[in-house]
Amino acid sequence: MHDAKAKPEDPKAEALKALRTLDGEAGLQEIGRLAALLREAWDRDRDRASVHIGSVAMFGDEVQIGGDFSVGAHRTPRRTGSHDVVQIGEETVLAHRGRYVRPPRYAEAVRGLRDHHLVVMAVAAGTGREAAAINLLSEVLADAAHHDGADGAGDGAIYEINGDTAVVTSGWTPPFPRAGYILDVDRQATDRVSLPADVLDAAWIDGTARHVRAAGSFLVVLTGPPRGALLEAAGSQHVLTSLGEVDPVDIIARHVLRPDPEPAVTEELRRTLAATGALDLLARRSEPRTAVQLAAALATGGTEGLADAVRRLGNPAAPVHAWFGRHRTPETVCFALAVATLEGAGYLAVSDAAVDLYQMLAPEAPDPQDLRFHERLGTDHTWIKVMSDDSGEGVARLGAPSRVRFADEHLQDAVLEYAWLRLDGYRSVFLRWLRRLADHRDIEVRARAAVTASLIARRDLDHALHRFLRSWAGGESWTARESAASALGLVGGAPGLAEDVWRLLESWAAERGGPFQNRLRRTAAGAVGGPLGVERPERALDLLGQVLDDEEWGGLVAVSRSMLQLVVLGRETEVLGALLEWSRPQDGSVFVAQALTVFVFLASSPVPWTRVPDRRADRPLLVADAGRHRRQMEELWARALARKPAQEHALETLRDFLDLHADRDPVALDAIRTVLAGVVARGGRHRQRLDWYLGTWAADRERPSRSAAAVHQALDLRR
């Protein structure tokens, strides 16, 4: 049995043990990955800083996200039996026909509709599918009227089938002959489990096509990318899964230029669009609706009007407000929040997180196991894209790693702002969920959760500190402390908040007292080990030195980790300079011993950059530096090898370096030989010490070291 009064391991031994754990391959990879993700978030945030997420005025139903045309006042309701149909006004039809830019597969769609009387356009909303449907029906109805010589009442009219989903579950006959019909299946869908698209199988398509043909009519069915039963029918002659891409500049040109403009005129238009930022906006929002709005602004207000429209349409708050106004079910909202929280993560990580949030928000909801977020991408979540890492396609290739992102890079911040400030009933649950993500095993999930914590914290830093950041920063969970540190480091990059964050972190670093205060100190050290510290390295290193100066060795791991992140991010000159200064006394103090221990850890840790001509990355700093800081390295190695307790760790690390790196990499062998030559040149005990240890390791019967023998011989230590 263990003695209940047994003394715990001494603090120094515990700290060195923890540092060795951190020094493992998995731990070092996590440090490098975290540094890269935080740098990416910092840079992305700087790029987004020019986009202001302001307020948005809502005017009834004028803001639309899902469709491409509004039939509004140009509809004429007509009821027939159990089904409503709404006639699309002639003015709307003419507006769409006059300036429509035909996509590459438009002619194929016309032939399919003319020959089969029914076409299913299984493409995402927002791609111009409604406008395409009006043009297709107008064209085939005109051809049919010309061919048949028909002049019956109502001939050639186009109707939208509205409000009754039974049309897709039973035999349906067009109420008016020789007419066109549009059925937007996604607009009818209201039930999560039994979507109408699930019954759009080959049998329904063939049966409905016969009824439509018999009435001399034509039907265009609009739905998202094939799912459910439609997936099996996707190879049918009735189903189109793409119309091809249309250049939004062509749409603008059709609206503002004369037909068949000269190339010079088109090029001038493109220069105008580039100068006003319209091209950048279209790259983020390529849906036809945006191009039409920009064209209208240019036509009525000239270049100044276009620039105003770019600023207005570029505000991501408008589509976010509109989307949340239309989508209120936990299932739909949870996936959007999961994407905003983990943007850039893999689909499976995002969907798993969305399921967890859904279950926390709706614990009594029926059948949570039937959640199918991917099926909703083409309907409820057209602003979200799932792509493979190495392609720009909208759907990930089978077997390829996937990443989930918003189509517009500025939407993440806008979605989180809306959720945090306006979804008041979600806030507490959202925080509990975010805290779970902060404890996730995957460093990518933890890092992205920290990015989200930073984005919501900057809305009201005092509130965030009292609500969650301070408790995370001083808590017992190291992953929560890591997330708090990362979040605060990123908040410090927000305009106007840098000094507030620095003062907060410096106050934490100065705290002395119980376990909570000591954990705050370590969190402060972690916060400056990222981009915040890269921006102000001297201030960061002053803070790290304060945290390291602890007789109980409590800050060793946190400071080592942060200094490695600074090195990974390119601040090795400042870091080595600080370590030289801290260890200058070369005495037996705890502070000097810890400084030299940190150096040994850094020198042997891999970094993602290199100055070695062969450009091979992930070598230890000692190798990757390629002699740029040779004199600093020599001095620090000499100090580390000269005095206990740093000496023990330095010798152990040196032996591991010889076996794990120098034995396998001639560049590493040359690097350590060069540095040790500088140590030996100091003579005296420096030379004697290396002579004894290198000779002993070379002659070790159980584990002889080839590299130790090679270095020993090269340095001619017996001389």
C-alpha cells in the first residue's frame, strides 16, 4: 500500500519529467501545429480587418438568400383542387429572359425539357436555377406554340407550384394544359426526416412526366444536389446535376453593355470592377444575384454607385441576418455554428461537433441519430462548402481529406457575432459546448475552438473574462488553459485591444499565491508564445522570464513550450539572446538552471523551417539554424554542460541527439561536431568533460554510439 503521508516528487524532478513528455514526437508535433494554426488565424484576421461587420437594416422580405428571382407582386394565385399554383407575372418573365446569360449546358437542358416534358435540376440554390427554369420553360413553350399553332386560353403561362408537398407523393396532373410549371422541392421541405426529395425516384419522375406530356405541358423540378431516392435516379435522362459555371462578369456585361460589345469595352468594364473591389466581392460571392445587384448599381449610379454597392454587399452581416431569420431549427443552426466554430476543419470533425451541440440544445429531440447534415448542404447551407485539400471543387473527392468552409471567408466572424450577441438562449449551451471542444484530443479542433473563443471574446473582453476566459486560464485542465492562452493571444491582435491584453497577461505573470494564481501565470506565458509575442518579442520574453523565475520550477514547461513556438514562428534570434542574458551569471541559481534547460530543449526540438541548402524541414533547431547562431549555440551548450542540474538534462539530450539524429543524418552530425568544437576550444574542464563522455558513449558495450566515436575522433580530444 502507498503511504498516505509520502512526500510528492520534488518540483524540479516533476518539471523535468513533464518536459521530457513534451519532448516526445507527438508533443512537439502538437506545438508546431498549434503555432501554425494560430499564425494562420492571426494573418487571416489581419486580412479581414478591412471588412466592417456593421448593422443591417431589414426591409420585410426583400433580403433573400435561397432563391434567384422574386415573383413578389407579379404573381397571380390560382387554386385548383388540392394544389395551389401561382402564375409568374409576364414582367418577371421578360426581365429574366431579356438579360439572361446562358450557362454552358443550357442547350442540353432545353433539349431534355422539349423531348421529355420534365427536367429535374438537381443543383444548389443560389446558382441561378430559378432563372434558368423560367428561361427553359419560356423557350420550350414558345417552340411548342409555334409548332402546334395553339392559341388556347392560358397557353404559354408559367406557374409556380406552391404550398402542397402532396404533389410529389401522388399522381399529379397539370391543372392548366399547355403551360409551364416550376416545383421547388426545397422550398416545400419542412420536415427533417421525410424530405420530399426522398421520394423523387425514377418511378415518380417517369409517371409525372407522362401526366405532364399528356397535358401538353412542361415541368421543371428544382432541388439540391441528388440525395435519397434521387441519387439512384441521377443517371436518368430527366435529371441534370449541373448547368455549368457562368462568369459573373458576363452577367454584369449583359446588363450594362450593348449586345456583342467590343473586347476593349469589356476589358474596360473588368478594370472598373477590379478598381472598385467588385471582382474581389464576386470571387467571394459568385451567385448570379450579386452580379445582378452590382450591374444595377453601375447602371444607375456609375462607378461611385458601384463602389457603394460593393461596400454594402460586402458587409457579411446582411446574409447572416437573413439566413438566421429563415432558419431557426436546432438542427440547421447547430451545423452553421459548428462550421463557424471549426471553419477549416475536416467534415467529420465538424459534423460530430454539430451533433454534440444539437444533443445539448435539444436533448429530448426525436431520432438525433438521423441527423444528415451533408444532405442539406445544397439547400439550407448553400453558403458552406466541403472541399478536398488539393482541389477547388465544391465536393470532396472520395478518400481525400475534406475541409469545411464558408464560401465567403468573412462569414465566420459574422456568424459568430450574430450567435453570440443575438441568440441569447444559445449562449450558455454554446459555452459549455465550446469548453468540450477545448478538451478535444485533436489539436486542430482545440486550436480552432480557441480561435472562436477569441472572436467572441473581442466583442466584450470584460464579459468574456468573467464568463469563461479567466476560469479556463486558471483551471486544472491543461487543454482549457491552452485554449485560453491561444484565445487571449489572438484577442491581442484585434484593433484597440492589444494593450489591454498585454496588461492583463503581465498582471497574471506577476501573481503569486495558490494553485489558481500559478496556473494563471503559466497561461500568461502560453498566450505570448504565439503571434502576439512575435509582434512584440522583447515584451513577450520579459514576461516569460518573470514566469520562469520560480523556485518551484512551476513555469518550466509553459515557458519552454512558448519559446519553442516563438522559434517556430521565426524569433530564434531574440529567444537565444534572452537565454544568453538569463544564464549570464552562470551560477547555481534555479533561474539559470531553468534557462539552460529551456535552451537544451529548444536546440533539440524540430522546427518547420530550415536554412540548410537541402531544404529538408523538421530537423532540430541546432541543425535547421545551419550555423547562423553558431556562437550563441556554442556558448549556451558550454554553459548547459558545465553545471548541474542543467548538466544532467544536457548530457542526456546530447546522447539522444547523437543516436537519433547524427547517426541518421550527416548534416546533423556535422552540426553537432561544429558546435562541440566550439565548446572544446574553451579548454580546461569543457574539453575534459566532452572527452570523457564522448569516449564513454563510443565504448559503451550495450549501446555503443557511432556518432559519439566520430565526433570524439574528429575533435582529436586525446591530444
